[in-house]
Amino acid sequence: MQHEPTHAAPVTLPTGRAAGCPFDPPAGLAQLREERPLARMTYPDGHVGWLATGHAAVRFVLGDPRFSSRYELMHYPFPGGPEGPLPPAPVGDMTGMDAPEHTRLRRLLMGRFTVRRMRQLTDWVREITAEHLDALERRGPGTDLVEAYARPIPALVICELLGVPYADRGRFQDHAHTLMSMEAAPEDRHAAMNGLLEYMAELVAAKRAAPCDDLLGDLARESDLTDEELVGLGGFLLAAGLDTTANMIAHGTFALLSNPAQAEALRDDPELAPQAVEELMRYLTVAHTSVRTALEDVEVGGQVVRAGESVTVSLEAANRDPERFPDPDVLDLHRRATGHLGFGHGIHQCLGQQLARVELAVALPALLTRFPALRLDTPADEVPLRTGMNIYGVHRLPVTWDED
Amino acid sequence: MDVRVDRDRCLGAGMCALTAPGVFDQDQDQGLVVLLDPHPPEDRHAAVRLAAGVCPASAVTVAEHGRPTTA
Ligand code: HEM
Ligand code: SF4
């Protein structure tokens, strides 16, 4: 890894994406990665910490327990964030905890999300997907794929798994959406959080009264979680699996439609699906950025990150590192993209990743197969992009096809 | 090749079972790694090395020619 040039000025986090490149990370990250894969960075609150863009540096920081995930230690990397220090993670928010508190929750849940358990859901995910393909066809050409396909499928899946009535989605989807926005005003965030927790509290009370055979029901019956923890964890699980997967489906479709030869390769060869999903995860990296803070001085590739300094880890820049992935800016579904950091790395690596893999490996090829002439119903440069969101992707994706 | 797993470090991410099925699995209750084959055949070595390399918790170790390596 290169060293930081001694007199190089600290950078600020590049956030603007170049016009006409909806799939590429913000301009400026690539050059930084090449010259300063771990660069000093000035945070909006004035803190001078670090920005990691190289695959090796990002992976190192995420994998080392001397870097903490606790929100109250971190400096917020995006402009327009909260004034002053962040509050600690709300009860049940696993991503803002360190071991051993984190370990306790993770171990309670791990067994529910194994590769095998998730694969057993494949047929059921296929059914849900088929129903939504029918609905899409009924709505006809010009439909917004986000609303008709990308959002409902993951929502149904996570609801069913947790034991949340899908009919209640009006009570949590908007809140989850607000919580994922980097631009939401603190009051709105607060209100959304309360709304979500209020809903979960009612649900948890119902599960305690009459436990049923789903994840929340089992946790209510078998674990030592308090009501507050169960409510917080339930809300967190619900939110974690919604926007992420929805955006991978929608943005993944956009990327495939923009690379017709790749779409055709996937349509022609269903066996390619698992590999295609890894490559799309790498190429799109919709969960693009995370932050860790050093608990003690740590040497990272020859430079010393001091105790108390935050490191912003750019997952999207790391996933385009040419030292790890040759021709990184090319979408190539045949490449071996294993080792990408699209689900993170280290103890917080996505708990739901095996579920997300099943959903994506079903939903993307099924769409292409059902509508072989699927195409955008709007010029590509008019697709509204989720800039300024924690989870990148598209707000809407109008699509059309030939009716026979 | 000698493969070892550390169930205390494992976080149940499942990368091992996904990358080198037949060598690794996860137990059904806790999701912890289960080592099915500590001495996998030659044709599995590449997959096992990859699994050790991508395990997010560095819970998989591979020793080759008596030399332990963690990725
Ligand atoms: C393609 C879709 C998904 C993407 C891109 C994604 C991405 C991520 C990433 C990058 C992290 C690590 C965050 C960090 O280290 O700061 C994470 C954590 C997490 N994800 Fe996902 N995720 C997806 C789907 C899901 C689903 C379906 C669930 C279902 C419940 C889920 C549940 C979680 C949980 C609980 C964590 C926290 C784990 C921990 O802190 O130990 N995710 N996800
Ligand atoms: S990849 Fe590592 S953390 Fe994940 S299940 Fe296997 S051993 Fe455990």
C-alpha cells in the first residue's frame, strides 16, 4: 500500500457522481484510491480522520477489532449530518455495537440465516416472484419496476420470515425509507424511528401473548431478550432487509438493461445466476460507505491511525480496486467477484446476505426470462438516482416491453 | 492440506459453506461453521483457500506443507 505523501492536504469525501455514469462510484474516489488508498480526510464537523478507498485498507479496517463500530465514537462523514456527537446505537441496532454486546445478538440470530436455511426458501421466493411478474404484466408496459417488483418482493420475504403481517407495511415502509436517507432532518429521523418502534412494540406484545412459529415468535419464546431489545432488533431487521435488496433488484435491472450482452448471458444460462449476483453486488455496491473509529493507535499499511480517529471506508471504491479486480469498471457476469465487500467484512458482515443472494438469484433472471424484450421506458439519463441516500440505487425505473 | 475452523470466532456469515460446500457447512441451530472434511482432496484446495480468504472473521485456517496460513 502506498504511503500518504507527507504534505498532502486532507481531502473531503467525494459524493457527486459523474453525469451519465449511474453505476460508477462518485468521481474522485478512483483517483484517490490510486494515489492515496488511505488518505487523511476532513470531516464536516472539522475532525481530521481518514478515508479508505483501497480494497486492502478497507478490508483491514473492517476486519480489525481495534476499530469500533459504536456510533457515539464516530464522526459523520457526509455533509448535512447531525451537529455534535452522534447518540449511541438505539437498542437492537447491531451495526452500532462492538463485541461482546454485538456477539450476543449476532449469535441469537445467526442460526436463522444460514446458507442452507435460506436456500430452502428458494421455491417460496420463486412463487412470490412469479406472482409479481403476473402483476407486472397486468399493469402493462410503462410500469415502475421499483414499486411493482423491486420493493414488494423483499418486503414480503422479510415480513414472512420475521412474522410481520405484510398488510401492515404502510406502517413501516415509509419510516424505514426515512431512516435510510442521509439527508433526512434529525426531527424526521426521530419521528420515523419512533413510528417504527411503536409499530414493533405492538407486534412484540402480540407475539409475547401468543408466540407463533416465526423469527420474532421464536425469539419471544426462547431468548433472554427484553421487550425493548426485541422491539429494537425486530425494527432493525425489518429495515435492514428492505431498501438494500430492493435497490439491488432495481439498480441491478437498470445495469443489465444498460449492458444488453450481459443481460443476454444471464437469460441464456440460469446457472450463471449465483455468479452474476456476486458481480452485480461488486459492481453496484448499493451499501456504499461505512465508518469505524480507532480505539487505540493502529498501523494500517504503514500509516498510523490514532486512537479516536474515524476511518470512512468506501465499500464502493474498494470494489472497483484494479489491484483486486482486473478491469474493475466493466460489468462482467462471468468474472469471479467473490471477495467483494458489498456485504461488508468482519464481524458486522451482513447477517442477511444468504437471504439476499437467494432473492437476487431468483428475481433478476426471472424478470429477464419473463420479458425478453424488457427495456427502459425513459431515457437512461432521466432515471432518478438515489444520490444522498445511505443505500444507492434508483427511485423509479419505468420499464416497457412488447405485448403479444 | 489441513483445514481448521475456530467456532469461537465464527459469525455465521456462511461464506465458507457457500464457497466450498462439501468441506464446510453450518449447523442448523446456531449457524456456526461445521468442518466436514479437514483434509479435502486436491480439486477442492482452490475453493478452500478462497473460503479461508473470504471468511469475514478469519475463522478458517489452512495449513499447507506444515505451514499455517490465514488470509
Ligand atoms: C442486497 C442486499 C443487502 C445488502 C447490499 C446489504 C449490505 C449490508 C452491509 C454492507 C452490512 C454491513 C454494514 C457495516 O458493516 O457497517 C450489512 C449488515 C447487516 N445486514 Fe445487510 N444487506 C443486504 C440485505 C440484507 C437482508 C435481506 C437482511 C435481512 C435481515 C440484512 C440484515 C443485515 C443485518 C442484521 C446487518 C448487521 C449485521 C451486524 O452488525 O452484525 N441485510 N448489510
Ligand atoms: S465464513 Fe467464517 S464466519 Fe462465516 S460461517 Fe464460515 S467460518 Fe463462520
